[in-house]
Amino acid sequence: MSNTAGAFIRINEKPGHCPVCKGKQWYVQKSAPRCGKTLTYGQFEARETVYICASGCKNVNGTLVTHKADSLFKNLIPESIVGYDVMVFAGIERFMNYKQREEIRLELKHKYGIRLSSGEISNLCRSFVHYLARLHDSHTEFLKNELEHDGGWPMHVDATGEHGRGTIFAVVAGWRQWVLGAWKIPTEHSEVILPCLREIVHQFGVPCAAMRDLGRAITPSIDNLFEELNVHVPVFACHQHFLADIGKDLLNPSHSTLRELYRRSKIRPKLRNLVRDYGRKIGKDIIQAEKQFWHGRH
């Protein structure tokens, strides 16, 4: 909220019992400034009073037992002045609404009065992914129970490349469309994929079926997985990949003839010029059109 920008808050939360000696006597260690940026309170500056146990108790790692303000601890990311709600906002806008960093930065500035750099937005989006992964892992048992209530889960697996930046491999519960696991792997080989499949089966149990493409790495990985488990699970090939593979055999001669015709007629440069001309006419509206296109696909 922009009307709280620049507000000064004094935070002096009295501690309870020491977690080590159970005593109630504390000394003030310091009073330090702490800035904050949250969607709920906007930008603010606080002065936090930090206490230490009067008995000099220490934690397991040897540091003194201290008590900090819970109101700041629960709202601000550790070692950061940015709130958890800002991180969640940035993550959802980036990965669910497909917005660019600059769009997110400007929306935070104009709507909430929070000023962040594009680099900070990137860091928040990465933190969002890490926290989301931890949340996912902490609810594994709950997810497993839900899948068992469905009568099992079909394991859909696929991998996609990132133009020289490695490969993303994912396992999805087909009926629910839940992503049970995702990894960035250096290459699409069976020795890399198989440990990922083992991890998923360990967490969520043996699937009732498996769906895969016709890849040379994924096919033996799934076969080896079920052989290790000594279970019989139906394994299906993706219909789309199957038809695409057959289509190449059937249509490749005609496609090659058409490609050669385009090359000899020199029509491709003219088509590229046509695309550029239409792009200039559409102008900045092309960005909104792209968003609508990708939103429709998802």
C-alpha cells in the first residue's frame, strides 16, 4: 500500500521462555534498523529490538540464543528486506501469467509502491521455485494418498530441450495432471533419467500404467525401472509421437520435393519480408497477441 511508504515502526516483541534453559530472563542485545517491502504493508522502516538469554545459553551451532521479532521473521524472507507475499506475487506472475521481469517490476511499483530492480525480480522468481519445491516435498504423503484414492496413477514422462541449455525432464500424474517431479538434466540418457524415475516411485508408489514417447533414452529407462521393481505395468506409446514418426516416413518424399521447389523459386525471402511487414503494421499489439496465443495453448 503506497500510503505506508516511509513509515517508521518500532518493534519490541517480548520473548517468552528460553528454548534451552526455559528461563524467562532476557537482556537487550541490540536495537537495529530493518527495512521491509511487502504487499500488505508497502515499504516501511522498522527498528527491531533483539534479545539474548540472560543465562548466556547457546544453540547447537555455538551461537547465542537470541529472540527476534516474529512479525518480521514471518513476513520477510531471511537475509532480505522483501516479503514472502512479494515473492509469491512475482512467481505467479512470471510462471502462471507468463509476464516478463519488467512487467512485474512496473506492476509492483505502480500498484503497491514497491521498487525493485529487474535482477531482484529474477532472484525472487528463483526463490519462489525453491520454496514451491520444498512445499511440494512436504506434502508428498498427502499427494500419494490422493493418487491412491483415484485407484492409482498413470505415469506420463517426457523431456524437452532448451536450445543448448540442458534438458527438462518431467513426470506427470496423467489423470490429475499433477507434476510429481521435474529435473534439469545435462543430457537425455537412460543413466540420468532412471534415478529420477526411481525417486518418483519411492515417493508416490508404483504407477498403474506408463505413457512415453518413442525416445531412445526414455523407452529403456521405463523398461528397466519396472524390471527392477519386478512388476508388470502396461506401457503405452504416445499416439501423437507415433503418428509423427509414421508421418515422416509417408510424407518426407513429398516434403523434400516441396522444399526443393521453394529453394529454386526463391520464395522464402519474400515470405520473410511479408512477415516483417505485417509485424510493423501490428506494432506493439503483437506482444498482447502473443500472450493471448500462449494463454490459449495452456
